[in-house]
Amino acid sequence: MSHPSYFLGIDLGSSSVKTSLFDSDKGNTIDSITYPEKEMKIVSKKKGWAEQDPNYWWQCIEKCLITLKNRNNFDLVKSIGISYQMHGLVAINNKGEPLIPSIIWCDSRAVEIGKNAEKEINKDIIEKHILNSPGNFTASKIKWVMENDPETYSEIYKVMLPGDYIVYKLTGKISTTSSGLSEGTLWDFHTNSISKEVLDHYNINPNFIPEIVDSIGNQGDVTDEICKKLDFKKGIKISYRTGDQPNNAFSLNVLNPGEIAATAGTSAVIYSVTDKNIYDPNNRINTFLHCNSNSLNSRNGLLLCINGSGIAFSWIKSLLKESSYKEMDLKAEKVCSSEGVKFYSFGNGAERLFENRKIDSHLIGLDFNVHSNEHIIRATLEGIAFSLSYGIELLRRFGVDVNTVRVGNANLFLSKVFREAFVSSSKVKLQLYDTNGSEGAARGAALGYGFYKDEKEAFQKLKMISEINPSKEDFYAEEYRNWKNILNKLN
């Protein structure tokens, strides 16, 4: 009797770490753990700052893996895949220790540095080579450390993205990927190499950049110490690594031009795959290398992000002292509408959707004699859904044909009100699949390991739960129009 082949997926978010043990023969997850139970804290020492401790990420991952190991046979695990929160900066010294907390994706401190760089770097380089303004991405964060914390900067040995750090903790090997460098605006799409122009402009030491490995494929062996601690077989490898948004798309089998994924976790994202090098002069849409891009098949991801999504719903939950998200969803369904209350979820740093400006979050139209928690919760769900639809309008103006969007049955897409508001206001067909980020990372590990011969085989058993089409009765048309009219005044 042959033993099953297991693959392990680790999804490092900014709210929690989720790990999944994936049975590649059955094509599904057999066990998963999320830690911590409450959202991970984002430390904001100053307005616009957002930091997390990379050592705490690792502690959370260890807790997840030890719990999974105690419940399952880790001797059957063949390899590991990593998904991680994008655009962050982890700076380590020559001992591999983080010098400062990670400056994470939603931190706004480097916005002005990016704006200045956009004016100073040759326009042709931005439009045809890096396909983005340096903005508030990892390269600009490195420059911020150089200018504001020179003592720390002088001790830097390597700079990493959050996922690179986790791979280092597992393998002892310092590496990155071309996809990861592209999300930090450190990649030249024209020459398919590290952007010399960005490094030169910011005066970043090129030796800071780690060795580049493939996103899908062998990225190094897990150390003997960790194998012993977690009962892995010696020689287990990391075989997949990518940012959370390309990984969400990968999880949903969004791999080829014209296919579109969405997510509504801590942030909300629309992600469209293309084989073209596309540049948005207003920097609202960003182009990054997709995780399956290679020399034979060029694949880029057009990413449109709204920073405040699940974090806004979490904030409302805390503010209203609600017991659970499930209860909140039920309360939203109890009322037919928000009765004029409008919510704008843009309170989580500078928004690329508004050209890297902070327009803050707003709750508008409250009447103390009319409105209850139910109306506020419904307005919040609708407002976040409308923000995604607003982004889809922008993609359509940009020439992207948005008809069908694939999502995992998770986060805000668990909410009936949210789904209906999104489908109605965006006029898209919504397909819900039985998957998540950590399962996607595990499936990616199986592909990178060679268990699956190709992408088609890897997704053969992926299950679609349901398909929702826009209703002929446009219940949200006027609500969405009114929401947009107020938004235009706010920004």
C-alpha cells in the first residue's frame, strides 16, 4: 500500500498565519491551523507607520507547525510552499537577525521618497522598465532607512521581503525571487534583471539584494535542526514562494491572460493576469511579475489594492463590541438597507487607488433616532464591496475586460450581503472556490516539487462551490451612485 504525499502551505498575512496540510492525491486540505486567534498587532509608532516583528511571525509559524505535527504524520510531507504579505522590508545583519521591525506593506512613511523618485528617475525607465513609480514600495522603504536611521543602515547585510525571511528561517539560505523584486520596484521588466537604475538612484548597495531563485521550484532544503524538531524527513525542500496576491490568484487557478481573482482580507485586491507590460501613469494599478512567469511564457499581474478592507470590518467589530463576524453578517441581513448610512474604508494608510494620498475612513449619514448596529454593519460591508467595484471600473477604463471574478470562500466573501453588494454594483459573475491562501501555497509546493506534471493537473480537483450572476433587478444601482458621489467630494 502506497503512502499519501503531503505538502505544507504557510500563508503569512498581516492579521495571522495560516498553515495547511494538503493531500496532493486527493487534491484537498486535510488539516489546517491559524495563529494567533486574534489579529496580529500592527504597531504604529507614528501616524502612517505600520510595523510588525519578524521574530513574532516565526513564533506564530512554529506554533502552527508544531500543532499540525502533533496531529499528523509530518514524515509524509514532501515540500513546503510560502505565501506572504507583499511589499514589506526585513533588514538583517550578517548574523541573520532583523535589525528593526519589518516596515510592512501599508506603512506610508516612504510616500514622499517615492514621489520624488518618480520626478527624478528617467520617465522611460519608469514606463518601460519597472512599470511602476517607486511609490511606497520596498525600494523606497530601504531609502527611508538610509536617510532616517543611518546607524541601522550601516549594519544591513541583506534586505528581504517577509516571505524571504521565512524561507531563510526554514533553510538558513538567504534568497529572493524575481517576482518579489518586482513587487519592491527593484526589477527591470525590459532586461529581466535587477533594476540598476532604481538601485543607483537610491544609492542602494547592490550587495544587499539576495540570490534570486525561481518562485516555483527548488529553493533550498529545510535545515536538519528544523527537520528534527518537526519530524520532517531530511531533505524536505521549499518549492514555492510568492506574495499573497499572486498566491491568491494561483490558488484560484488564475494563471493566464484575461483571468481575474479578488480577495477581501486585511486589504481588498483585484488581480488580473496579462502577458503585456502595462504601465499606469497615475500609479493606481501596479504591474508585478506573476508567480508562474518564465522565459517561455511571460505572465504579469495587474494589481489594484484597497488597503482598508477586513481591517475596517475588524475595527467596526471592536468599536461596536460585536461577538463574531458571523453574528455581524446575520445582523446585516436583518435590515433591508443601511438606511442612508455610507461607509468609506480608506483609513489604513496612503491609497494607491487615489494616487498614494490618504483620504481616511468616513462613516456618513448617521441618525441617532434611526440607526442601530445593524445599519452600521451593513453600511460597512456595502462600502467595502463598493470600493472593490470602484476599482473594477478603473480596470475597465484601462481596457481590462472584467466579466468573471474568482474568489476563495473566505474573509468578507463569506458574507451574503458583501457578495450581493459586490456582484450587483460591479456587474460581474462571481465564482466561489473551495480554497484559501495556505492551500494554494501547498498546491504550489506540489507543483514546484514535481508531484504534478503541469498547472492543468495541479488544479484538476479544485472545486467551485457556487456561481453568482448579477440580478436583473439592480437593487444597489442608486446606493452605489450615491456612495460614489460622496467619495468624489472626499478625494
